[in-house]
Amino acid sequence: MKKTWIIARHEFKTTIRRISYILLTISFPLLALLGMLVYLGVTQWGGEGAPPEELKIGYVDETGVFDKYTSPDGVVFILYDTKEEATEALLSDEVSEYFLIPENYLETGVIERYTTKRELELPGTIALMEDFLVANLLSGEVSEEVLARAQTPLLPLSYRLDPETGEIIPPENPFIAFGMPFIFAILFMLSIFSTSGFLLQGVAEEKENRLIEILLSSVSARQLLSGKVMGLGAAGLMQIVVWLISAVVLAAIASATILPIGGLTIPIGLIVFGVIYFILGYLLFGILMAGLGSIGATARESSQWTTIIVLPAVIPIMLIGLFITNPGHVVFTILTLFPLSAPVTAVMRLSIGSLPAWELLLSIAILIASILGAMWLASRVFRTFLLMYGKRPSLGELWRYIREG
């Protein structure tokens, strides 16, 4: 056990002194703080700025109905007698765009719009044109109240009911509903994969330069594996704790200073279970990475195997669109219980409080069982392949060595 602690201490000290580790650890709080300062600078400290220019839109009326027009505030509609005059005004930047009301407009409702800008979709000025047309078509025909309601027929108030109790659920902050799961998932993946990646790289490089022969002359393969996993795990845990503390502090500051994310808090349950899932997720991925590092003949070859275990962990991020609309979908229940995707999925669901207690406990139990199984498997692989050089085992050979190990 003493040798295991010596290896763990060495790996911990070596990792926290890496420039990449230090930069990754401080990058999140620094970038978040910089983003807040930029936002405050633009919205509060930048001054009111110059008043917006009045929007000018030209139009050609071939119906004769819109010669005496009403115009909404902030927009000036300029009447031109011919399409050629309107085109000349557009090309000389007298108007930002113009539209043509053809003679058969009342029968067809077709309006021709002209602009010099490249557009992927129709802009918001279409709504201004609609208001213009409605206001002029109904001017003098209906009361001001009816005219205002015709221009704005709907101001929706949408409520979501609890499917079990039928009570109204308070509306969610868009940032909390979308931003928190996405940000926490990304940070979680970065921390797990960076620390477990160090483990794979270290094992592969020590095998490649044959330093592993010297190490195995003093310690057993199990002691070496355990020490490396513990040391790098401690470094990763320190990183995730720094990020969680930074997130709590920054959330408190942002909630008080940035209006769109007012009321933002980090639940204590997210912090506690976030640490638990990091430890379990790192142990699972770290052990698997160490096993993969011992299989390859070189560090590059070993890293090619990582796709097998990394891809499932990325699936929850790929399904973020479905997650935002339906976090309780059966797909996310499966991903919560599947060991390789459980850490990221669980943290995403915990961040918005959509993870039932039974799924939480069952997910943790499955993760623990998977870690024990991975440790048994990795110890056999580790012991068998560490001293095997210059040979790339096939899947059949790999399975045979594991059984015989």
C-alpha cells in the first residue's frame, strides 16, 4: 500500500504542475468572469450611444389605396410613383428596401419586396409592412381599439402544468433551462477526459520508452495501476472542485448584476452529486484508459482506442435539443443508467432537477459495479500487455489473454 501511495503522490504532483492542467483549471473562471465584464461593459458602462436612425422603407402603390397612409412610430414609409424611382432610391441608399403593391393586391395579397442585402430568411421589417398595410386598409373603417387589436391580435400567456398534480409550474429561465445543462456537461467531460487522458498518455509513453520495465521491477502491476488512478483522480477532483466553487461564486454575482439570468443559483445537490459522479466517472474512464494505454504499442496507437469509450459519453451533448424539450425522455433514462454515458447525463439532469431518486441511486449502483468490473478487466490487461512490445493484438488474442490472465 505504501508503494501505491508513493505512485499516487508522484502522479498528483506531476499532473498539477502541467501547464495544460493549470490553464484548463483557471480558464473556466477567468473566461466566465471576462464574459460578465464584457456584458456589463456593453449594457451598463457603454453609455446610451447614439439614438437609432429612423428606418426608411419605400413603396410603390399601383392600387391607389395607400396614397394617404398612416405610418407606425420609428418607421418612415416613402411613396414613389414608379418602380424605377424606388429602385434608384434603394441603390442610392435613400431607403433600406422597398415593396411594390400591385394592382391586383386586394385579390391576391401578393407584395413584391426588393432589397440589396443578402438574406437567408425574411427580416423583421416584414412585420412592419404588415402593420402598415393593415393600418391603411382599416383606417377610417373601424375604431382605434379594433385597429390596434387587428395589428396585434395575440399576446400569448402560456402555462405548463405538472402532469401529476395539475398545478402551474413557474416559467423557467431560458439560460437555466439550456445553459446550465450544456455548460456543466462540457466542464464535466473536459475534466474527466483530460485527467483520464493523462493516464492513458502516461502509461503508453512509459511502455513505449520502456520505463515501465524499471517500474514493474519495484512494484506490482496492480499497485502501479491503482497509484496512477488515485493520483490523477485527485488532480481531477481538485480541478472540478475549483470549477464548482467558481460556478457558485460567479452565479451569485451574475444573478445580482445580469438581468437575463436573475435568480440563478447552483443547487447544493448538484455540487454534492456532481463530485460523486466525477469520482465515479473518472474511476471508470481512468481505469479503462489505463487498460487501453497498456494495449497499444505507441501512445498514438493507444489513443485511437479511446473513441470506443469516449463516444457514448458525448451522446447526451449530441441530443441537447431533445433534452431541452423533454429531459425525462426514455432515451435519457437509458443514458443515465448506461455506465459510459451516466456521469454526463446525470449531471445534465441534476442541473435542472429532472433526475428521479430511483434513477439516481440505480445509476450510482451500476457505476460502482462497472468500476469493479473494469478494475478486474483492466488489471488483467495491464498485467498481460505492459511488457508486450512491437505487437498489435487482435480482438481474438485480446479476449484469450484476458481469460488466461
